[in-house]
Amino acid sequence: MQVDGERLKMIYVLMKRCRAFEERAIVELRKGMPGFIHSSIGQEAIPCAITPFLRKEDYIITNHRGHSDIIARGASFKKTFAELYAKETGYCKGLSGSMHIAAFDLNIIGAVAIVGSGIPLASGVALACKAKNLERIAVCYFGDGATCTGSFHEGIGFAATFDLPVLFVCQNNQYEEGTHWTYWGGRLKSLADRSSGYGIPGFSVDGNDAVAVAEAAAEAVEKVRKGGGPILLEGKTYRIHGHHMGDPGTTYRTKEEVEEWKGKDPIRRLYSLLFQKGFITAEENSKIEVQIEQELDEAVQFALESPEIDPHTTFRDLVYFERPVGLNKI
């Protein structure tokens, strides 16, 4: 399915926003921002090329490397940075940190840091949509390492059994922390091939080619929404940084390999295409960059000036249940 120029330009702007956010988050972390960061720099084409085909009523579930997934969905720079800074004005009132952000106003059910465990959650959300006859789908983002977990097989097997409206998106960034995906992949040429074990469609695309991802996403989202059941979409991509910001990534991959993948940068590739076809000018691009930097400056300032978490309110959002009669002595 061909994707029009306006939509490709939208995807490009989303990728620029995601990249700039991640770069600024790293800067702030090194300045003393609390917590931890698993950078998704290099992977932006996948969530940014899928998002334009979703409706606001659709749901997404992501993982510990989920900043780009939620920014592409529309997450506010201000509320996200406030969350990273553990401030009251964050999406989860400063309690989630980087790896657990949920934004229910955007139908972002949450980022689930336990590898693979968001997959059965997505199937559950899709089951609820189907049971209520809602014309909505769930999109679940996970990495290549998640395909080695029991949750992957259980969640996808369940979705396949009940023909649930869920799009499973494997962001194959080549490394399961420090182990190349082929180590556990056996004879597989593509992780999308795992779909055959459950009788559902599986597609693999160049995850650094935004056009290829968009074309595959347009078709997959339409099929899932029309009742075709779950689909597994793999985007082969690369994370430029290590597994987390404390990992230099030098013990399990070479400098040459990293540089080779930098040459496949998805943002530069799409910009080159848009520029050649006249969909964007250098002046427009500069304005986009200035606007994003201004938003980031305002977001960081907002986070720094926001109130700290009050320790006395730590348990305010927990729900307590009375113990059943007869269990009081246990």
C-alpha cells in the first residue's frame, strides 16, 4: 500500500521529535536527572511509521525502551520529562520513572519493563475490545529478546485462538541486551517466522526504512481492524547506544558495526527522500528543529520547576480491600 507524501512528512516530524527527546533525556540524565534510561535512538521509524495509521481510540502497550513509542503516540514532552524527573506533574505523578509510563488519556496502557510481559496484556486488552464490540485494536511493542519468553508464546497463542484485534510489533534491534538475536533464534532468518507456529500472518521489514514500515503498517492495521485476527510485524533495526546508558556496548559489538548502522539512520533516509521529491525544504527542516528544541527547553524547565513528590502521598493511588471473614488470623 503506497503512503502519500503528507503522511511521510508527518512520520518524519515524529521521528525528529523522538530523536530529539531521547538526546535531551541523555543530557539531562548526565546532569543528574534521577533514574535510568534505555535509549531507542536508531529505532524511531517503527513506532513513528505505525502511529499515523492508528485511531485515538486504539491502545498501545510498550516496554522498558518505550520513549519513542509514547512520544510518537502523542505524549507530552512536559509531562514525560516531569515523570523522568520524578515530579508530581508527570504522567504517573512521578512514580513510574522511565520504564513504566502510562498515559490513559492517550490510551497508552503502560510500559511494562519485564521483558515480554506486555504481550499477554495486549491480548487481554484486545479481548476486551472484541467482547465489547469496539472497533479498536491494541498495538504491542517489544524487542527481539521478548520472543524467547513464555509470555510471547502464551500471549500470541491466546490472541490467535480467539482471533483478537492486536498487532504485535517486534522491534528487532539485533541484541537481547548483549546477545545477538540469532543466538537464540536458531535457524530462523526472521523473527516474524515465529508467527507460523500459531497460524497467524507474520511480516518482516527493514525497520530503518520508514516507507517500508509505513506500507506494512497500513496494510496490517487495516486487516487487524477488519477482524482478520492478530498479526506479527517485525522491524529489523538497531539501537545505537548500549542496552542502557551505563552500557558502552563495546564488549559484544564492534565500532565498525555501529558505524555501519549509523549509515542506515532512518531519519536521514526519510529526509533525503522527502527533500528529493519536494515534500520538504531545508528551511522547513530548520524550523522544525528550532520548534522542537524550544519545546524541549520549555519541557525541561517545566519539570525542574514542578513540585517534588510528597512522601506522605506515596500510597494514595493504591486500592485496599477488606480481608474476607475467617482470614483475619492468617
